[in-house]
Amino acid sequence: MSRTTPPEHSDAPLPTDTRDEDGAGDGRKGGGTVGPRRALSWIALVVSAGAGALLSVGAFLGLYVRPTSDDWCALWKARDMGVLGITWDFYRTQNGRVTNAFLTGLIYSDDMRGPKLLPTLLVVTLGAGLLLLGRAALRALRLPGPPPVLLAAAAALLSALLFFAGTRSYQVLLWAPATISHTLPSVIGLGAVLCAVRAAQSGHRWARTTAVAAAFPTGAALGMLSEPFAMVAGLLAGTTALLCLPRLGWTKDRYVPTWCASACLGLATGLVLLSTSPGARWRRAQHPQEPLTAAVVGETFRDWWHVWETIGGQGAYAGAAAVGALLGLGLGMTRAPGDAPGRAPAHGGTAAGLPPRRLFRIAVLLPLPLIALASLAVTYGLRTGYGDVGWTYGRTWTSFLLPLLLALCAYGTWGGYRLGLLLRAPGRPAARAAVLVAVGAVAVGSTAALVRPVYELTTSTVVRATAWDRQNARIRAEVAAGAREVAYEPLLVGGLTEPLFARTYERDWAAQCAATYYGVDRIHRP
């Protein structure tokens, strides 16, 4: 709820009638901005309820997750090797992702219980993190608090867009190997940023020192968890460190640059440990890297264009800017008594929290180019690792999609705030109504556009789980009867590899892992 305070240097009680000359109220009693703010709250309630329902379905679908692709190998290794054993195996023979392997061992330590619960954990932690990030940003800018439902709508819709608006929803939310590598790092990174902000707001020197010290091991762990995320996070953190140097006038001390430098050093350390591991060397040997030629650069830019063409073709992402605009309108229409219509609030507005004008323009213009550059780096990594089809691995886009959604929401919030300051002036009911209808339609429409992807995800996941359970029961019965070779029918889901995909059994790693998981010598098609 917005907080109002009496005008400065006045001890007189507030009048009971606070209408403007045209009969509009000031936002506290029945008129003026009360109607628009109430409409904003209702729109936000619809958006938050719709997005929350979709997220609830996604979390519930975790109960229908069944093994596929890398699950088969992770299951038997976690069972037979233990957490430390699978960690050592990844470092020595797989890919060098030590943190990734450790988390994989933990999550698969109780068969499929962990992968089934992981989607709920991701939905809850990401939503809570975005909500807290919004509150922290408003507090840093010294803006009045909007109705909580507006923040809830922004957090819920951004989460839903990240999970369901892309091309690989199953992999981004439900498939544990992908969520550990590409979704969980963003959640951990968001948590690290929130801890750093909390330490800064506490005002205690020991809290800041602890946050800076913790940034290094956190960055190192993330560097050994996901290469795409490490590249994106390093680029964003490094740029933030430069912008926040005290000599530029945005910050008064070196806390932010120091924290960012510590995080970047940790990320670099993790990447070095990963890339020099025996597992990483083995993996590079399987896919020799092409020399950096003009042709490779051109093909990388072509792949990069395809990535953004795919993202741009999903109109639901416009909802990130729209829900930000709803939040901004709620902020702009918040009016303290004594504020003149259309002017900045008397309690400080944004001026105290913004950098110098020239630096502010740079900060506003930088996010999208930085995200584009980060996505180009990710695309190049995908091409060198997976060839021509690497750019289609949409699960890796999460590393730069979340910053993109946050940037779109921030742009929408700033635009909505400036527009709200203009529209709260008396005598503009038609303009206020038109803006609310337009912004609300985009936000609600974006939420509605996610219904079909969630429905298709639900259908494919539940149907496969039912068929898989029947087949699993048959295989378990045959193994209990002493069978050493069993029939397995591939059950495709989420565009993932299933056992018996290769032409020869010797090259079919998924089939071999499935056979080891069931404790048989070999599996074959029915």
C-alpha cells in the first residue's frame, strides 16, 4: 500500500474533502487516481492469478516426471557411486562441471524423488526472488510502495514467461539435467544479488565484508555449474562494476564494484577449473573445436539471428514490458498530499536514487546491447560444442532470457511511471482509461497466450508418465524373474534423446545407462 504523509511544516489536520478543482480526488478519497489505481489492482490481480495458476500446474507436473535421456545415467551413477563418486566421475571423465555433478548426485540420491520436487523448488524460489528484487529496487530508488498485488503480478508473469514462453518448456522446468545446468544458476545468481543488496542496506561494515567474501566462492561454484551462465553473469557484473565506480558519481563507496569484482574473479576461477579438467579435455576431444575463421564468425551470427528471430516471434514476451508498465503506473499515480499534479512526489521521487543524467542515459541504454552480446557469446559456445544445431538448444537461452525479461520489465516500469505522473493530473479520465485498457490488455493477453503451451506440456507429460509406468512395471517384473535382457519402447518427450536412438548399441549411451539402471545386460526394442 502507498504511504502518505502530511505536507511539511504543517501541523493542521488533513481536510476531509481533498478534491481538486475539477472534482477529482487526490488518490486518498473517492476520486482522481483512486479509480485508476483500483483498476490497476484488479488487472494485476487477474494477471497474478492467471500466471500463478500456470506456475502451479508446472510445479504439479513435477510429479509426472519420468527418466529420459541424461536421467538414465544420473540415476545409476548417483545410486552406485554416491554424491562424491559422481562428482569425481564428472570431473575426470565427463565435462568437468564439479558443482553440476555434486548437485546432480544430491538430487538423484533418492531415485526420482528429487527431480519430481525440483520444479516446485524452482517455481517458488524464482518467484520469491523476483518479488524481493522488485521491493529492493523500489527501496533503492526511494519510490513509494505500490499495492503488493502489482509486484506479485510482475514476479508471477516474469516467472511464467521464463518457464513457458520458450521453445523448450519441458527442459527449462521439468527435466532436471537442464534445470540444474541452466535454470538453477539464474536462481542462485538472483539470490546472491539479493544477499549483496541486503548487506548494503544493513549499513553494517561486517555485512558488506561478508557479502564480498562470499561472492568469490559463489562465483566459483557457478562457474563450475554452467558455462553459459558464467559468461552472461560475468559480462553483466563487470559492466556494473565499471558503472558504479565512485568517480562516476553514482555510488559513494566501492562496495558495488568490489562485490562485482569478487564475483567475476570467482566466475573466472570456476571456468578455469572446469576447462582444465580431464573431463573437459575428453569432451573437447569428442567435438574438436573449429578454428575461428570468417566463415565460422558468419555462421555464428546467422545462428544468433535465428535465436533472436525465434524469441521475437513469441509475442507473449511483450507481457514483461506490460506488467512493468502496470507497476510503473501504480507508482506514478501514488500521490502524497501537497504534490502538484504531474510533478515528482514530495517524498523524494527518484531523484535521490538516480545517478547523474549522463550516466543514467548510459545505464538505460546498456542492458539490451549487453544482453545481445551475451547471447552472441552463448550462441558461439553452442556452435563450437554442438555444431550447426547448437543454437536450437533453447534450454541454454535461460541465462540471457531472464536478464532480458528483467530489462523489459524495468523499461516498462520507467515508462509507466513517467506516464502515471502525467495522467494523475485532473481532467484526464479518458486518457487514463485508454492507457489502462491498452496496458492491461497486453498483460492479460500475454498471460492467456501461455495457456496453450502449458496445456500441451501437461498433456505430453502426463500421457508419457502413464505409458512409462506401465512399461517400467513390466520391466521390473521381468528383472525380478531373472531376465538379463528386456524390451524397451522409446517414449519421446520434450525433444529429448531416448534409449535405442543410435544405429549401433555400442554408441547408444542412453540404452547402456538404462540397462545399468535396471540391472540387465542389454535392452532392445519390442
